[in-house]
Amino acid sequence: MDNQKILIVEDEEKIARVIKLELEFEGYEVDTAETGLIGLEKFRNEKWDLVLLDVMLPELNGLEVLRRIRTNDQNTPIILLTARDSVPDKVAGLDHGANDYITKPFQIEELLARVRASLRLNKGSNQSEEVGQELRIGNLTVNEKTRDVIRGKEKIELTPREFDLLVYLLQNKQQVLNRDQLLSAVWGFDYYGDTNVVDVYIRYLRKKIDNNGDSTLIHTIRGVGYVMKEQ
């Protein structure tokens, strides 16, 4: 299997070099661009699995690069790198279609974790598109495009957060997921509320998904987390 390809668009040479070395050590194929225009050109000339995009760039700023990418490509994960910890920058980035953002200075371990999470979510999304947006386990079917959730012949109404949690569990079925993984994927890395929110929403989901007499699909792994699987 080919290595996943990551493009770093960053004008600070030292930062770009450190990120590139760390990503290559993790097994990714990496290239860099030092300006917005060069980054945009490289993006358009090759296929990338993920882009790390600085906001403050010469020639063309990161938000404009992001906007131009998103006019033709809605799927490639893009993580913004910004030295400014201001809410307007983050909101603008997310409104333009960024998948995530990280504020400098950051720990490389956190950046690597966000890269893995974005690639994993995108892989699950692509797999669902290949089967007409549908995810299945047992007699449960979830259509990501229409947001229909059906178990057996019964249509189940979920809140947006319940739906996102269910989709993530389905994308990673048979895998035990801990609370931190679920919190990061469904609520976001910047969620600072009570981690018990995961348990609360798992309980909500079970009440709607597993309490109609069918076999249990959402299982608790004591001391670890949760897994979606057939009994």
C-alpha cells in the first residue's frame, strides 16, 4: 500500500523542516511549499491525502488558499496552522472548510494525533461514499448523505451529535474506542467540558438503537471504552 501523502504549506523553514521530519518518521510521504501560491500549485498538480496549511503566508494567505482549494475539492482534509489564537481566525478557517486547526506553538504529538484523526475520518467518509453513503452493521443502516437511521424496519430519529457519534462508532466498528478518542472525533480537540458527556451520549444512543428488543450493538469494555459490534 502506498504511503499517505501530506503537503505542508509553511513559510517558516525551521517549523516546516521539523514537521516534515516527524511526519516522515511516522511513515508519511511529505512535501513542503513556502508560499501560498507554490502550495496551491503543488496541491493542484498532485493528489494529496492531507494538507497542513499555515494562515500567515507570503503571496497568498492561508485562508485564500483554503478558499480556492475548496471551490473544487471538498474532501481532502486540511488542518490550519496559526500563530494567532484569536477566535475570528479559527471561525473564518472553519467557515472556509478547514477540518481542524492548531495554534502555534504546539506539541508535535498533538499535531500527529490530529493528522491521524483527520486521515481516519476521511478514510471512513470515502469508504461510505463508495457504498452510496451507507454504513451497516446487523440490521442497522445509516445513510450519511440523507442522515437516515433505520434498524430493522424502524426509522430512528437522532440529534446531530448522536448521529455523529453513531457514524464514528460505525466507521470504526469492531474497534474498542476510549473516551478521549470519541471526545476528540465527535466533540473536537478544543472541547473542555466534562468527559462524562461521552457516557451520557452513549446512553442516549443505546436507548434509541439497542432498546427495541434487537441484539445489542454498542458494548461497554469496562475500564477502556466502547465498541460497536454484533454479538
